Amino acid sequence: MSTGRYRIRAAERKDASLILALIRELADYEKLGDQVSATEEKLVASLFAEPVFVEVLIAEAVADDGAMDAAGFALYFHNYSTFLGQPGIFLEDLFVRPEFRGRGIGIGLLRELAKKTIAGNCGRLDWMVLDWNEPAIGFYHSIGARRVAGFVPYRLSGDALQRLAESGQDG
């Protein structure tokens, strides 16, 4: 494998098993492997639906013989900033397989997302990072990204989500 040679392409339906494998590798890296309930069928139904709600970029390292090897991915979707009055892009997952790190693939994936953000007249590119992931935090700081102070992430899922959906109307 030559250092620094890679390509980035939009994921296709046939990539569902690869995307699932990358999601599982990311979850294992984040020590959250037991939380993955995604299946190939779920991914096909959500990633390749009409209208498009979520998109995936696949990074492939190029071997000296021209063969491609899946190196990483970025999964993202559009959001909206009421304060800016513009859409944005939220990067849900960015992952580069350990054996391909240090070759510019992570920055390549982010560069492609930055281009999509600008081309779509989006006001910003957002993501979250686990507080213990110092390599990622350092990487993000090196490209000019900054922590968003004053915000604490919240999530409603599982039984709590179901209970709220089924609760009666207030007032």
C-alpha cells in the first residue's frame, strides 16, 4: 500500500455489509460494541431511502497494483441552524481503520465534507467526540475545529422515548 494514496466515493447499496463492518469496528474502538443493533437490512432501508436522509462516504486506500482496500468512512446528514437560518451538516461517524491512519484519509474525509458543506450553502459542519478520545480531539483541534462550550448532549431513546410518545397531552 502506498502512503497517502486513497480515493473517496459515495457509498452504494452494495456497500451495506462493508458499512456495517466499519460501524462495528468504530463501536469496538469506542468501547460501545455491545450497543450496535444495526443490520444490513436496516442500513439499506435507511441509507438508500428516498428521500435521502443520511449519506455515507467510503475512503479506499489504493495499493501499488491499483487494488482498493476499504480504509474508513464518514456518515452524515443535514440539520438546520435557526440562528444562522441555514442548513448544516452533522457528521455522525468518522472512522479510519487503524492500519490506514496517518495517511491523510481522515482529513480527506473531512475535506470532502467541508466541500459538501460549502457547496450546499450550509453554515457549519458539526460533530461530537468522546471526551476520552484524545487522538481524535487533537486531530480536530489541528484542523481548526473547536469544542462547543456551554452545550451538553441529551438523548431520548428506548423505553423513555416510547413512554413519551405514548404519554397524554399536557394541559
